[in-house]
Amino acid sequence: MKTNVSVIKCTSYEQSKVFDAVRRAVELAGGINSFVKPGERILLKPNLLSAREPERAITTHPEVVRALVRLVREAGATPVVGDSPGGAIKGVDRVWEKTGMKKMAMEETVELVNFETSGAAEKSISHSSLKSVFIANAVLEADGIINIPKLKTHNITTFTGAIKNLYGCIPGLRKAEYHKIAPYPDMFARLLAEIYLLLKSKIRLNVMDGIVGMEGSGPNMGDIRKLDMIIASADALALDSCITHLLGKKASTIDTFKFLAEKGAGTIDFQNMHISGDNPSEFSLAGFKFPTNWYYSLVPRFLINFLGRNIWMKPAVVTERCVNCMMCVQSCPVKCITVQKGGKPVVDKKRCIICLCCHELCQYNAIELESSALSKIFIRQ
């Protein structure tokens, strides 16, 4: 049986047009009632890479998220919107504001879930460099996930889509730590594959914002490309493989997709997909620019290891501001913040997973991030 992928034309982010396109895409993918049941709590997971305006095509547009909020409610379930954006160092609220999610959430009275403050749980994976990963509790505790990626390229993984979007389920700066542990494209691709396999059973539906996407040097420095597409499928691997095929790239040449296909996690063969909706020939997809990642192999491994050991940021308690409210101690998911009798909380940096839960929750600005000398050069705060 062929895997169903729906491709719908949508030429602007006008609210009514987006809603109609998303509804049609979801109906062709199986209908919202086949993915969501009454009474469930459904996490909507957009791509909120950083605090950037929707017009810059770096993040999932809020109108696509709004459409899915309404469809989930129509099915009798409770939608919540959550992510762990790259701008968590300066506060997640800033990302909600810039990306338009805060305004949309207020208008739709939908909860925004901060993965940094929800805590995290350690889950085992099968990877040559990592035995486990930390996943936000907000992800694990949801009844189901609707994955809402942005159509973009990626300098390391070639393509950012439904599968790569799940990397945002890792809270705080732990994402950066995993990048250091798995720095080469094939290593990182296997990590993404493992995270997808870990969460696959929770993913009900994938709806990609491809109305305006990004080509070239993605995921945040590429060129904006109008593609006029909303794509949907229950199968994230099929969705990603379908769109890369339509854009002129064989899915088998993308490591993450190839690894998942080898594990039997879905199809990457375009011939095994049933494409419904609008005819792909109606879209202007020719000449789409994918990045190349061959140059990563030229970076000596010893240099990568050196940088990994010496680029770090860790939370620390500013004792002058601390009022001993103990919020950081109580909220730390790995219990690495302790307090000596009569003293102030102290962070055990060796055990810290850099989820930034303490940083986000402290009301007194008493948690700051200590940086290594090299991180001050390479990490913009």
C-alpha cells in the first residue's frame, strides 16, 4: 500500500487561505478525526529556530499553526504549542514575541509550552557516540504530536523538515552539546534518526509550511524562496522524502532519510507514495538550491574534539541576587543543584544537562550562564 502525502497550493499567508489549504491537506491525509481524539492533549510542534520575524522564512509561520489549533479543537481535543528555540539564552518569551506565536496564542487562547521549564527525561538511543538523550517532559507527556516544520535547507543535514524539526524536543543548550558530540554530517544524521525513532509513535500528523521556504545556506542564512505549498502526511519520512524529490534531490542521498529507511522506519521511494491534492507541475520548483556539506570532512577530528571540549556555557548562581527561593533546586530535572546548610544553591557543572530550566524559571535573574573563553568568540548571546 502506498504512503499518502498531500500537496496543496497556497499562495499567501492570508489567514483564510492558509486555513483552507491546511484543512484540505489534512483531509486528504486522512482527516483530523483520524489523527486526534476528543479529550486528548495534542502538542503542536513548530520550528522556532530563533527569535526572527515570520517574514524571514526561518520559522514556521503562525498562521499555519493557527489553522491546526482550530482543527484540533474541532476534533474535540486540546491543542498546546511548544518548542525549545535556539534563543533560549535570552528567554523563550522573546522568541514567542518575535515569531508571532505569542500574538496568535493570545488571539486563539491557546497555551504556549516552554520546553525549558517543563523538565526533561533521559531516554536511551542506539548511537555510536551517545547512549541517551534528554527529551522535554512536555513532549513525552502529550497524548500526541502534530509536527509543523518549515521547508528549509540545512548546511549539515542538507534539508530541514519534519524529522529534523524533532531536534527541538531537546531542551536548552543540550542541543548544542549533542552537536559537539556528533559533529560530522553522518554522525548527526544518525542522531536525528534515533530521535525520530524514539518519538515516532507519538507523531500523529506532519504538516509542512512551504508557502515561503528557504534554499541555499539554511537553516537561517539562506535565500527566501516562494514555493506556495502546504504538505501533509502521517509519515514524516515520506513527507520529507516526497518534497526533496519534488525539489530535485534524491532522498537516498540524504543521510538521515537513508538511515531511517535502512531501519524500516518508512519509505523514501517516491514510487511508493500516493500524491494527492494539486499537481506538482503547477508549482515553480525548478532550480531549487540545496547546500553541500562535503567540506565538513576536511575539518580534522582532533580540532573538532578540541573545540567541543573548550566551547561551553553552564548556568551558575549569582549569590548577590539569590533570595533562596529554591525554585532552581526544585525544578532541576537531574537534581544537580543543591544547597549547603545556611548557604546558596550551587550547580554541579559536571552533572548539568544545560536544559536551562533554572535559567528560565528564576524570577530574580540570579541564574547566569558562565562561558568559556572560546564560547565568547563563537556563541553570540
